[in-house]
Amino acid sequence: MANRNYTMPPLAERGISFLFIIAILALLLGILSGLRWPNIWAMTHYLFDYSSGFTKRGLIGEILSHVLGNTISYGTLVVLSLGIFVVWVLMLFLKLRQLADVNHHIWLAAAVVLISPGFVFLVHNMGYFDHVGLIVVFLSFFLPATFAGLLARIILCSVMVVMHEAFFLMFFPVVALEFALRAAIGDRKNRIAATFLLVSVTVATTYWVGNSTLPDAHRTSYTSHVSERAGDFAIREDAVDVLFRDGRDNIIVTGNVRQQVGNSWSTAIAAFFFIIPLSIALILASLYLIGRADLPDRTKLFLRWGTIGSAFSPLLLNVLAWDIWRFFALTQFSAFLALIAVGTHLRSQLAHVAWTRRASYVILILAFIGIATNVKLFESYSITRTPYLLNMTPVIDILQGNIRIPSW
């Protein structure tokens, strides 16, 4: 007979902390702040293939052509994009759960990041290849610092660069930092040489892929081919244009756009004051853990600069593309990834980090800035907090069985 007096055990006894619930609520807030139907620019990228020869950003489309056929619908690409997003978010929370076993205050740091423009922009960019890059990052976090682990990282990073060359500046520095940390903590021989090999191969691959363009004579025929692959939507032809530009062309085009828009410096200054404070706070947390580690001073110096470089490397993309808010916001998430990498391998230092009143004030200030910052997103969108009616449109459409194909 069932016990009528049975009561649910407290959350803590079920392995659920109050701070974990705060992080989950922050995740929902971040998703609702930037949710939309994936835009056509991103969906067009899934249709690139190697029908006219090897080209950058064509690997995923080539694979899809063999798995799903030559014609792919918008709904199929939405499901794929959502699946990729869910996978890396689950991997993120798995890593955070491991760190929470050492110091459960990591959930507070996660909550601040999840309501920040850095995460909101990722939600808004659902469908972009950035999300595949995040899966590569977390896969790398689970690999050992052995020769096999090094080889696996080289393959994963090279494949990701073939998918999208911007991965090198977005997330690869974090992968290199994590490998260097793991090798340093494990006192692996030739760890500096191994890290240099990982970086060198990825640099060479990025240079090769970035300059792999299609002949301009194929522009019309290839654009028609990509358009035919779109089952029920009109592609963005300007998205196809990127396949005919190398790095130098992108710098010139970006410079021209900067001159036409005319407010690049004011946007960058605003982004610095409202976005970078969280990035700096996360970097300082990583540097604090490194400073407490029992490592040679030379190794600490290497890891410190690696942490700073991996956090701010997305800013270099401002030279190649004009999404200023996006790249500044991305530093928040790359700095958070760096903190996860550092905390994973400096567990004893993380365990002895005490929570202070000053830390509480910093968290509250950063959370307020994150919530109050109204960053301009793509297609004239901006972060929308309440009442979330516009952001709930995709959810309502899905529940009703409708697919709303955007025109941009």
C-alpha cells in the first residue's frame, strides 16, 4: 500500500540546488529574449555544396545532399538547427554540472551569462554554423591530452574550419587553451610543441579554406543551383556571394560598409561599455584560478595570455565582417568558455573560492547590465525582454503546426 504521508524530499537531497534553478530560469529568459525563426541567410548556407568544386562553407551542404537529397525544405533545416542548438546547450550544462560538484556558485556565473547579450545573440543566430563550432568546443573538452587526443582535436578543428573559416577566431583559441591547460596540469612532455602543432595545423587549414573561392564565371550558375536546392523558400543571393570573396575581399567590403554606415566607432564604444565588463569579469575569474595554481611562473604567464587571447579573439572578426554588436557579445561567451576550461582543470583552486559580499555585488551589477542592455540584433531586431509576445511567435507557430518562413 502506498504511503499516504509521503512527502517530496528537499531539492538539495534530489541533487537540485537553488542556484541550479536560477540558472535554468536564466536559460529560459535568455532564449525568450532572442528567439525567432532562423533567417534565410543562415538557411542558405546549408545549401552550399561541392557541385562546382571545393569551396569554403560547403561541407555541411555536401553531407546533407547525400543524406536528405538535393532539395531541402525550410522546415527540415529548422529542425536541424534546433537540434544542433539543443545538443551544445546540453553539453554546456553537463560541463557546468561537473564544475558545480566542486563549487556550486558556478551556476550564478552561468545565470549571468545566460541572460547576457552573448547568449541571447546565439539564440537569435540559431541556424548559424557558430553552433556547430560550439559542439566541437565541448567535444574537445572531453578529449585527453594524449597524442590520440591531439590528433582528434586537429581533425575536429580542421573539419570545423572547413565548415566555416570564422571558427578559427570564434572558438578555436578556447580549444587550444583547454588543451594547453590539460597538458600542463598532466605534466605532459612536449606540451608546448603539441600546442604549437595544434595551432599551426589549424592556422594553415584556415588560410587554405579562407582563400578557397569559386571562379567568378560560376557565380550565376552556382547561385541558380543553390536556389534549386531550396525546397520552399527563396535563398539570399548575397549569402552566396561570400563564396566568391577571399579574406582580402572581405576586408575591403567590410571597410566600405563601415564608411557607408558611418557610426562604427560609436557602436564599438557603446559595445565596449555595456558588453565588455562581463567579459573582463569572467577573464579575471580565470586569471585568479591560474594565479592560485601550483604551476611554474612561465606556464602561468602562458596560460594567462592564452585566456585573455581566447576571450577577446572574436573581436578580430570586426576586420572581416560588419556585425559589431555580435562580435563584442561573442566575447562574453568565449570568456565563459575559457572560465569553464580553466575551472575544469584547476578544480582544487575552484573548490576553495569563497563567496563574498563583494562577489554578490559584482554579480548583481553584471546581471543588471545584462538585462538592461538592448543590443541591436539582425534584421532590425533588438533584445526584447518583456512581454515576450513577439519572441513567443515561433513557439506558438510550432504548437499550431505552422512554419513561418521569413523573407530575410
